[in-house]
Amino acid sequence: MKNYIIGDEIVFNPKPDAVPYNYRISYKLAQICLILYNCCGRSGGSLIKLHMISIALSTTDDMKKLEGFANNERTHYTIVRLDPAVNHAVKYALADGLLFQQKNGLFRLTKKGKTYVKNINKDFNLMKNERDYLSRLADKLTEEKIKTLTSLWRYSNVED
Amino acid sequence: MLRINRLKIEIKTIEGVYGFDSMFKEGLNFIASEDNTCGKSSIIAAVYYCLGFEEIIGGRGEKVLTSVYKTSIEDGEQVLPVLESGAYLEISNGKEVITIYRSAKMEGRDNKLLTVYHSPIDDVGNPNVFCEDMYVHMPNSAVNRKGFHNYIEKFLHLELPLVPASDDVTRKLYLQLIFSGMFIEQKHGWADILSGMPILGIKDSKKRILEFILNLDTLENEKKKNELKSQENKIKRDWDSCLKELIVLANRESCELRSYPQNPIILSENDISKISMTKNNENIDVYIKLLREQYKELKLLKPKIIDNFDEIQNELSETENTIFRLENELTESKEMFNSENVSIEKLEKSLEIINSDIRNNKDAARLRDLGSELNLSTSKDLCPVCNQIIQDTLIPNRTDIEVMSIDENIRHLNAQKEMLQFAQNSHLQNKKILHDKITKLENSLFRLRNLAKSLRSDLYLTNDNMSESLVYKRIQLDTEINSLDKLLDFFSKQKSILKGLSEEWKSYLEAKSALPSKKFTQSDERKLISLRNYFIANLNKFGYKSILNLNQVEISRETYLPVIEGFDMKFDSSASDNIRAIWAFILALLQTSNEQAGNHPGVLIFDEPAQHSIVINDMREFFNSIIKLNGYNQIIVGITMKDSDTLHAINTLPLKSYNLIKIPNKAFRRSTNNS
């Protein structure tokens, strides 16, 4: 059998990996802050709402689906995807003082978070698509709608 | 040469016109006041202002003028507001006399506007006097016809050179820079030699000014270098366009141009003969000859079919074979063309994706910056809780594999984008080549099919008829011969144009090598030596003491400023000696220019030369040197005769040797309506 190995040792230097832009900490943090600013009123936003909207912002199709659900147009929005990255980002945001969690589990922006969002809004071109979509979505995705969706899980996926 | 004849300042108030009006003579002129703040600087500032040189005082427009022109003027106890003000300056270039009017405060008149009357001040209202409006401090006023400095340059018979500017273009050496070597103003002008020079974006401006004043040959060299540069560009452009025209025309006839020089070179006869035009790999002359022979043979053939039946059949089958081959080639080429198009589209889509990725990553970078403004630890790659270094990613990954930072990501994406664009460009080029090839093939197929058609119809016609294919072939050959002949004509014409350009190139190269590289010509050396000698003589006369052995002073060949042992002289001088050095140098420039035919306009203004407690004897020597200047020069000295020493120094000068303009307390007096 022929020996194809050039030498005794092969040295491998791993090159840095690329990371998609929406998995960068600063980007996700900004997304979460924008979601809380635009779509959650004074009462605050639940974690699931953050997941749902954050996932929806990834492609235009998903954006349409969620908007349809919020406008009561579609009745077959059933798949809710949960992204652990959002959880990590929420932890970072809590630690950095951009959000705080109320006693009822809902999240709200702190003063720092609000300043952050204001600074983002000052730049006209920054995250334009996301901001436009979120201001269109506004308050339409209510916590009740989400509750009805999640309650389906309890009843349809649990078997005795 | 510039001579200031008369200055008339008018300040209009509600109580009447206040002003100043005085004549200046040749030689030494004193503008003397008995106390400070009498308005002497206002008067000298008016001279700068009317010539558009107020940048030497350090500003543009009326802001360099004192408040007496703009706000209010005192008359005894009264403080009168200024309604309008302006100044007339009468100057001469030795032959002609003009008056310049510039307003300092006037409603409805821009302060950048100067009116030039072609007459002395007394004739200004005369309707026969020609007057023109010009402007200063607008872009291009140094070269535009309506620019005042452009006019003054011509009036003074100065030829300002084009010099390199700081943004790599060439600009005209501005007049304000040159006059900063002649007009020394009171506040900044005495800091250093040529320190009042405004910053106007010229490279090595002090050096250029001195070169110009002394009329050094290096100035000529700069001019010549610029001319040669533009000549070189012109020849290159003509060469390029000549070749391009030829290649385009040749391509139309499916010919190729071979062995031609891309860039201008000196063409020998051999080189010219090497440039050849070929068609189907044969020299075009040979090809045309072949065609003519074919044509002759065709002429010999009898056109009637019956004689050519066999040949017609053979030719038809040959033509059909060629058509078949060309059609195959055409289909192949079209397939390749389509696949190139598909690749280009795919690359376009990928480029879109990459562009949006780059945008999003740039957004992420911007967000990170906003975060660090708010002091978020995550923006600094630190964990907010334990302050450990974290990677900028939300995807859990092994800690020993590094992750790219946002900036690296952006760089990476940009590199990818460049690569894709490069690939897309090469596909576009291929597409273009294929397109040309397809067009050529289609043309040949068109001709061949026509030929086949006429051959076929010949075969089926009755035997007595004219052979259509023969006629068709003859016409084809005829047209081809004609167009190739025209091409050949054009080719020889272009060759002679190239030969002409090659001659021009040769003379350009000769002129370029004739330029001296950096050494000074003999006359330059003489001028610099004379400058040094005058300078040292002046220093001696004025009592310069900081350097013991003045013979060690040299004029630097790099900066044309005085140095001692390689160091600038001012480092060794005391403050008052610095003043003496400035007197000595400015005067030496004038003296050298007078002796050696330099470009000095022959006028100097010294505003308060008695700085830093200068010894009065030295001042007297200064005045004496001025009086002794040979040549027609005009020196204006603004001086405060506060102490008896100065008064004495002036009074002991020979009576007719100076012109004393005394400024009374408060320079501006109520003037009568006629003056």
C-alpha cells in the first residue's frame, strides 16, 4: 500500500470561524431592545413573545407569517420556534442593565435600554427593515394570542 | 514694478465725510505718528486691502480692517457711527496709472468686489475713464479674467509660475504669497523671515517665493517640467486614439493588426515596417492580391452555365460543407454564450446576498459602537457579570476555536465580494468575446448561404442563362477588394501619423534629458552669492551681534534662507537681532533683484520696524541703506515717533531723501467735499 502521507506530522491551524450577523451579541441585544420598545406596551413582554418575533425577523416569509397571525388572518400558525440564542442574549441584556424582569416574569426596558433604542433610532439607515416591520407589528401580537397558542401545546401534545 | 502713488480713504458718517488722503513718492516714505493708536495701522491696512492682499495681515475681507472703517469713528468727544467706507489706491507700473476702489462697509456692494479705474484718483468721476469690476477671494480668481489678482499680475508684468500644490495639482503661485516677502506687517511679520505668509496650500511656498523673487533658473525648470508633462500626456493620448481607430476598423473587416507598439516609442523604419495588418493570417497586401487574381479568373470564366456546370456542383458541395461546419461552430458558441449568461446571473445573486450580509454586519458593528457608548460590557467583549473575555457570538462553541470579530467578518465578506466581482467581470469579458465571434460567424454564414442559394438556382436554371452565382461572387469580391483597399489606405495614413507622433516623442525625450536635474546654473549661483553678500553686509551695518563671525552665514541651497553651520539663523539670534536679520534679508532680496534682474516689484512696506527695543543707531543705518538703494524703488515705513531718539534719527537724515507723511492725532480728519 502506498504511503500518501507527506510527513510524520501534520500541523493544523484552525482559522477563525465566521458567525452570522444575527448571532452577534450586539445585534441580538439591539433586536430584543427594539422588540420590547415597539411591540410590548407598558406591561412588558414575555420571553415567548421575544422568541417569536426574533425568529420572525430572520426571513421575509417568516415576517409575513407572523404579521398574518397577529392580524388574525392566518389560522394555521402553529409552529413556534424557540432559539436558545435569544435566551443567551436576554441574559446578557439583563446583566448589562438594558432590561429588567418584573415579578410576573415579563421583561421591560430600563432607562439605559430606552437610551440605547433612541440612539439606534437616530441613525436613519441602521436596521431599517427590522424597525419598519416592528413599528408595523406594534401591539397587534398580544399576550392573549400567544397564550391561546401555547395552551394548545398543553392540550394537544400531552397524552395520558 | 509696482509704485504706490496715492491713498485716499473715505469714511462717511452723518456729520460728513472723514478721510485720509496722501501722496507717496519714490524712495523712502515715512508714515509717522506721534503716538500709538493714531490710525497708522489702519492706513497701512488699507493699502493691503485695496490690493487684495489682506491675507498677509491674517484674514479675508473687511474683518482685517480696524473698527474705524466698520463701526464708529471718534471726533473729539463725539462717537459717530460709520455709514459707508471705502478706499481708493492709485498705483502705477512705471507706465500706466490705475486706481483701485474697494469698499469696507457699503450696503449692496460685496466687499470682494474691486473697481479698477484706468486713471489717477482725480479723474475717477470722469465718464471718459474706463472702469472695470473685478473680484478677489473667489475660486479661480488667480486665473480667471475677471479675477483681480490675475489682472494685477498682468499689470505688473509678472509671470507667475505654475507650482505643485499640496493636493497634487499644479496651481499658480499666488500673488499674496509673493508680496508677503515685501510687506512686513506689524503683528506677525516680525516673528521670522517670511512669517506673514498666508497658508494657501502650495508646497514649499517659502522656497517658491524666493525662487520667483530672485528669478532663479530652477523656476524655469519647474515650468519646463510642467510643459513637458503635458506634452507627454498629449502624445500618449494621440498615439492611443490613432491605434484604437485602426483596430476598430480592422476588426470590422475581420483583420488583425500585428506587432504594433502600445506606448509611444521612437519608431525606426524597421519598426514601422514590422507593423502589419493581416487577414486570415496573411498580410493584407498579399490577401488583396489573391482576391484580385480570383476576380480576374472569374472574369475569364464564361458566365454561361453550360460551361461551368461541373464546377458549380463542386463548389456547391464545398460551400455546403463550410456552412455545416460554421453552423456547428455557431451552435457551440451560442451554448457557451448562454452558459456565461447563466454564470453571470448566479454570481449576481450571490453578490446580492453578500452585499446584504455586508450591510447587516456593518449594522452590527455600528450597534456594537453604540453599545460601547453606553458602556455595555458585551460591546467590549467582556462578560458583564464576571468580566471574563467572551467571544462575540451567541452560538455555543468550543472555546479553543476562535470566532471572527465583526470587523474581520466584514473584511472577509469584502474579500469574497471582490472575488465574486472579479469572476463576474471575467465572465462578462468572455461573453463579449463570444458575442463578437458569434456576430462574425453569422455574417459569414449569411454570405455563404447566399452563395449556396445562387449556386443552387444556377444548377436548376436552363443552360443559356447567366450564372447567378458567378455574378454574385464577382460582386462579393469586388466589394471586399474595395473595403480592404480603403482599409489599406487608412492603415498607411495612420502609420504616417504614428511616424509623426514618434518624431514628437523623440523631441520630447531630447528636451527631457536636456533639463538639468537639480544642480544650479551659473547665473543661479551668482544670484545666491550676491544675496549672501548683501545680506552679510546689511547685518554688519545694522549691528547684528549674535554671531561673531558673520562670514559663516550661508544661504541654504535647500530653502534659500540664511543658515549657519546648517542650522537656521534664528536659533542663534536674540530677539532684536532677529529683527535686524529680517531687515537685512528683505533688503538684500531687493538689492539682489535690482542687481541681477530678478522679479522683485520694487516696493517694500515695513510696519513698525523698531521692535524689541532696537538701538536707534541701527535704525539710522537701516534708513541710510534704504536711501542708498540704487534703482527706482519705493520703501514705505510706518513708524511711531514717540521718543526723541526716533525723531532725532529721522531729522538727521538728508532732507530731500525721504517723504514724511505725518499722521495727526486721530488719522482721519473731516475732509471737504471736493477732495
